[in-house]
Amino acid sequence: MRTKSVNGSARAWRRRAVAMACCLALSGAGACASGPEHSTGARIQVDRAQSLADGAVRVRVSGLHPNEEVTLTAGAADYRGAPWTSQAVVTADDSGTVDLNRARSRSGTYRGVDGMGLFWSMTPQQKSAGKETFASKPPEQQASYKVTLAVKAGGKRIATRSLTRTWMSKGTTYQALSGDRDGLYGALYLPPSQTPRRAPVLTIGGSEGGTGNRLAAALLASHGHPVLALCYFGCPGRPESLEDIKLEYFATAARFLDRQYGTKSARPAVIGVSRGTEAAQLLAHAYPGLVGDLVLYAPSRNTTPGFPHGIAWTRDDKPVDLTPIPLDNVKGSVLAIAGDDDRLWQSADAARSIRDEQSHPGRQREGLVYKKAGHAIGWYPNSPSALYANNRVSNRYMDLGGTAAGNAHAQADGWPRVLSLLGG
């Protein structure tokens, strides 16, 4: 390998020497000094021009000068049409090629070697970085979005290429639930009819309220899972705040999924995020056998007060207050995912507690704790996530902890494990 590298460098040096000699012979030293220093054209190659938004794309740039420094950029528009951009300053190899899976970004919106760095490190131009998660319109309104890649050499753009990132694959369908079906509220995403039937999934968001992450639900449906993104407060027909939420409501949602889309081999799985992890654990504890596997992002092990005050959870109109929440009744596996720099609560300790808890044979308990990741560790990879969240009560931003790179690397490692657990 070393001989190849030395020979490549020698060939590149000879090419430059021959070009300089020809230039001197034809035009004189002055003309050579003012000759072109940067490439005037290049080619951007990708292995997939269209892919699901959680998928990785291999990006290569060819046709550059050997060892030339160039700037690669990526850009996309969010749900408002506002631009998000990223950049990386990299050096071509001896053959004049940049492979983002190998090239080191020395400066820009990310540093180091990361094949998807241009995608997750995009920041909004009109707002402070880290205060927003990138999102397009709801997937039923906008199934995909464009990312434009570009190469700049000597300050001039010499190549561009657009990619399509898809939230909701062709054939995936959407239904709004507004209380008319079993009294449930939220969004139902169903996979294409020709795909193999996989376990249905109930997703429960956190203290932000509303329907939760529709984009994640659409992606899971695109992977073959019927998904109900449940609204349990903060939407018409439901309580305005996270107070006195009945566990019976979550049980109704799980029964609906099992009745309509369940399989004999797989009970509905539950994915909870932040405060939603409490509801997920309580559901599995209070209704043994109703749900199977649990995925808990930035989890708590205890029930915590309502938000902004009062009691959060009830059953039979009585407060539910458990410390810790028992997991003995969970019939499936439990996967807890946390960052070691979560600044909202001790989710890393909770994930370790879940990992260390004894379980019955065949029921796995796994706790993943990622370095330099914060509270916003949840869901799919390869898209920008926030480092701060606006508190709906105080209208102030809360520090979620972690770094953009730490969250991105955690999501890239954790999401495939979630899909594997769900069987998709």
C-alpha cells in the first residue's frame, strides 16, 4: 500500500513538472505564474440519487487536480422554504478524487471523516444554529425533499447535483385520526400493501405535545410497519397540557393497532421519547401482554410530575406514581437509548439501569449510552437535530446537551438497532 501511495505521488509530481516545463517552453515564466490554479470542472457521483431520508448516501467527486483543496456544500429548504446549508473543506487524493467516506473535513460545519457529515451538519441561515430540527412539511403533504450538492474550487462553483431524500415511500398511506375511530387522535401511516407485514408500532412523543414526529412515523411505515403517531395532549380533542393523562387511552391505542394490523407473531411495539418513555413503560406494566418490544429514547425510570404542574398519569382516575417503573411485565425486549450529556434529566443513568435489570429468558434488556450526545438523541439519522428546545410554558430555550456530531453519530448507530429490534 505504501509503494502505491509513493508511486501515485511521484506520478502526480511528474505530471505537474511536465506541465510546467511545457508552459515555460511555450509562454515563458510569467505566463506560467498566471495560469489556472484550480479545476474548472468536476463530477459529483452518488450511489443512490433517491433514497429514504434515514439512509446513507456515498458521495464522490472526480475530475479535480491531484491534492487540490476544494469546498463541498449541501443545501436544502425546510417547511417554510428557509434555506439550510453545510460545507466541508477537503483535499483531493493523488488521483484528483474526493470520497466523503474517506476524506477529512478540515473546516466547515463538521470536521473529521464522516460520509454523511454534509447532511446532518446543515444549519439554517436565518436562525441560530442548534435551535431547530430540520423538517420539511408533513410527509403526507411533502413526501420528499431535495438536497443540492456543490463543489467549489478557487471560490467558483464547478459542479452541482441534486438528490431526493424521501420521508414517505410510494404506496405508503396516511390517515388522520380525530376521535372518530376508537376515540383516538393522531396520525396513522400504513406501509405499501405489497410489503411483508411487520409489527405495528405505537409512537409516544414527549412534553412538546401534539402528534409527535410524523416524519419518523412515515419512515417506519416506509420500512414496512403500520405506525400510529399518537397525540395524547396538545391537540384538539385532547387535554391542553400533560396532566391527568389516562393510561387507558394508551391501552386503547395499542388494542386498535393489534386488532387492525397485528400479527400472530408480534404484538404492537412502543417507541417512547422523553416523557413518552414513562407512558410506554407504564403501558407495558399496567397491561401485561398487550404490547411487545419497547424502545425508549432519553428515558426516565420514574414517573415525574405533570407539565407544567399537577399529576401526569392516572389509571382508574387515580394518580400513578412509581419509582422506578417496574419492567417485570414487559413481554418483549427493551432498548433504551441515551446520551451521556443529556442536560434535561439523567437519561444515561436510566438507560444503564434498564440494561442492568434482570429479565426473563428471551427478553433482552439493552441500554446504549453515547458520548457527546444529549436529550435530542431520538429517531432517524442523517438529518440536522436541535441542541435546544423551546419550553412551551416559559417560552425560553432549554439546553438539551450534547453536540451536533455526537447526536448524529448516536442516531446513525442507534436507528439500525431500532429497526432490527422491530424486525424492519
